[in-house]
Amino acid sequence: MTAPTLTSSPTLTADAVTTHTLLNCLIREVSAPEHQVTVDHDHLLLRLPRRGLLLRVALRRLSLIGAHRFTGPVERYDDGTWTTVDWRELAAYVQDELELRTGVTNEEFLPQVTDSHQTIRTILEHRADHRPSAPSYLDSEQSLIYGHRFHPTPKARTGASASWLTYGPETGTRFPLRHLAVRRDLIQEEGDLSELEPLLPPTDPDFVTLPVHPWQYELLRGHDRLREALASGDIIDVGVTGPDFAPTASVRTLYQPDADMFLKFSLNVRITNCLRKNAAYELSGAVALNGLLQPVFTQLADQFPGCTLLAEPGYRTLNVGGNTALLEGFGVIVRSGLRPHLRPGVTPLLCAAVADEHPTSPAQVSQLLSRGAGNALAWWDAYLRLLLPPVLTAYFEHGVVLEPHLQNVIVGVHQDGTPAQLFFRDLEGTKLLAGHHDKTLAALPENVRHPLTYDTAHGWNRVAYCLLVNHTAEVLGALADTEPGLEPALWGLVRDHLNACSRSLGDPPRLRALLSGVPLPAKANLMLRWSRQADRHATYVPLPSPLGEDFPHEVPQ
């Protein structure tokens, strides 16, 4: 197995990764569904039919579900010769094809691709001397240099580079929080906030301390209502103080290692696709879901030892005359830490770092195997045993739609790298199936109740995508990179575990269909970004499934 096309040059590496990421999106969402992709010996060929272009790229490894690995540049066929295409040209070809396909223009697309490329290059320049020798939790959270393999702008983010270099996780940064002392009648909060109080106890009983992400404070400090409250003394800017926090992979969720506490802040910054702020309904929804899910996860943990949900017991925000921009902009959700749940000798690692195509972190699965776990199939069997049963049982038995994509799950590994525990986090994407939990939902306001529910089709697409395409297939792909010809056996283990889950759940039709090889749903990130829609409006494209009993388990030529 040849190595990925990465070099010591930040610019050349950013060029290669941006090119291959655009190619991933183009193949998955445009060319493959329209049967415009084929394999010619050691190259993959794809056509842009409306643009009238034939492209090719050298293959490092073929994938059974089309998540191929590439090496080298993309080339364009011109009058019998192949000409190299750089990432800018490829992005322009994608833009042209999508305009012709949809009849819609998007003047943001090329600048966002450029911004993502520049972010990757700048991160690499600032990580030149970063060489951790052993896997650690915070390093895994801060190791995602290249981002989502199937998003056209995986590292796009608004704001000056000085801001995201200061506050982005990829440079290993740490910083203290801003704190506001707020008169009690201007505070809105729900749930258990006892973990917040030790951060900076107020000196006046009429005031409450509100921790604020310092980047967010800079973005909102000019708001008229905030300035009025500061001028009147209803809000006092205590300044930047207290212990250092570390940004995690989501950028806006920060971790304090000594206190073992997560705080999920709003951040009025567009990262990949969306502004990352806590909507008002998400604040109340997190507390409502947390209460509902605790007994569910108690049952799941009894049934599947090693399965844990990181609780989100409360939120606090600023309510100045009901101003939405401030209420949502200063909302902070408390999330419980890892240490109370960790078994002795177990190291937590972000699953996105484990699955990274490029082994840039000691948490990447090839590095874990080298620590002594050894057999990839045994490692995979242990991983699937932790991952699949609780997510599927939550859906089919409890009517809970988890969102177990790679950035929402943490795996705990033994010293030799073998999986031991799994932690699910972030209630923002967790939903309830319509028709379940009606009594609990009926007690909530409509603006909170409605966003918390999915119909069964939407809920299943979300679970199947996050669990099987975003998560399982990507960890599997990183494992397949370690040994030629391993991928069919890895998918065989996935099928075995799904079959066992299906039997234990009474063979529900949706799992029977999976085991019959129906296509897998993949979120269409390219088209979502092109249409400039929020994530909740995402559509799905079908992927070939290797899960059917009669699947040939070889890549069609």
C-alpha cells in the first residue's frame, strides 16, 4: 500500500488534499450517481457530462463503497493527451458542472474552497514542529488538519486568520475565558449548572457569572443592547481570567482538563456549512433531551457495557429584553466530563482522529495497531461490538435518533490500542422519532418540541448515514489502508454484527433491507453547500452497499 500524496511542503500538501476532497464530493454526489465513473487499470476516470470533460486520477486503493484513495494530481483529457489540473481549475470545473446541472449560481463556492485551502496551508505552517509521541485525548481533538473527506470546503471558516489561529484547535492553542457579571434578572438558565459556579464565583449576590468565549465576545461587543447594559452597570465585564480551556474539534466546544468540564459556546463564525451558534430552541432542547436520555442510556449501558452518553445538564445565557442575537449569541451549554466514566488505564480518543485518512496523529488507527493491538480484524471486531448495538437499539427500541458521526463519538482504548469504551456526545443532532415520548414532548413549547422530532424515514437516513457511512465506513477505510486486500473481510465483520443486532431486535424491516444490500444513504454535502441550505435540509445520495449476502466483495472494473 503506497503512502498518501502528502509532502513536507504545506502548500503542496494543501493542494493535494483540496484536490482529492473535491474529487471525493464530485464522484459521490454527481458523477457516480449518473454512471460517469469507471476504473481503467490503476486510474479512476470520471466524466463531467454537461461540461464535456473527462478527468482521471491515479488510484492508491479502490473502495467497495466508492470512498477511494487517490494519489497524485487530477488530469484532463485533451486531444489524445492528459494535462495536469490544479485544485483551482478543478473547483472551477465543479462550479461549472453544478451551474449547468442545477440552473443555480453560487458566487460563494470558489471563495469558500479557496478559504478552506488557505486554512489547511496555514495550519500546516503552524504545526511544523508538532510531533506527539503517544496518543492523548486533547491531541486527538486538535489533530484534524484536513477535515471532512466528503465536504467541498472542510476547513472554510469566516474571520481573520489571526482569530482562528488563536482560537482554533489545530494549532494546539489554550486560552482563558471572558467573564461577565450579569444582574440576575438578565440571566436565563435551565437545569443543573453546579459545574459552572467554581469557574468565577460572583462577589455580589445580585449578580451571576456568565462565561463567554473570548472570540464570541469580540464579535458581539459592539451590539447596542450589550453596550447599554454595560454602560448602566447591569452587566460588568470582569475580563479574561481563570484557567485555560482547549478548543475541541468543533472549535466552539472547549475543554478544561483540570476540571474535566466541557462548555459548548455559541460562535458567530461559519465553519464548513453553518454559523455555529446555540439557537434558543437548542438550549432548552438540550436540557429536555438530557433528562429524557439519562434513563435510556442507563438501560443501554446495562445492556452494552462500555457505552456512555456525556450529559448536558444545563445552560445559561443572557436575556436582555428578549433580544435573540444576545440570547443565542451568549448561550453556553454545560457538558459532563470523561473521567467519571473512564475505566483505569483507558485513554479517550476522538473517533475522527482514529479514522483520519492521513496518519498525522498517534490516535490514527494504524498507529494504534502498532502499539500492540496487532490484528486488525480483532481490533475491528471489538470496535463494532461497542459502536453498532447501542445506536441501533436506541433507534428501534427507544425511538431515539443518535447522531454518531466521527466527531460526536470518543473511543476509549487500552494501552495496547484496543477499543474498550465508547462515549456519545452532543445532543444538538439527537432527535426523537415521531410517535415516541409523546408525553414528554407534549410538555415542551412548540418551538422546542418540533425541532426535536424526526419522522421515521428522516430519522433512519440520519442514523444510517452517521453510523454506517460517516463513521463505520471511514474507520473501516483507515483500517483497509493498513493491509492490501483487507476491506472485504472488514465489511464481512460489519455484516456479522448487523446480523446479530437484527436478530436481537426482532429483525426489523430496515435492518433486513440493509442486510439485503440496499444502497446506503450518504449525506450530499456538496449539493448542500451549493444550495446554501442549513444541515437540516440535507439530502442523501445512494451508495453501493457491500452488506448484501450475495455481494461479490470485489471492486467492479
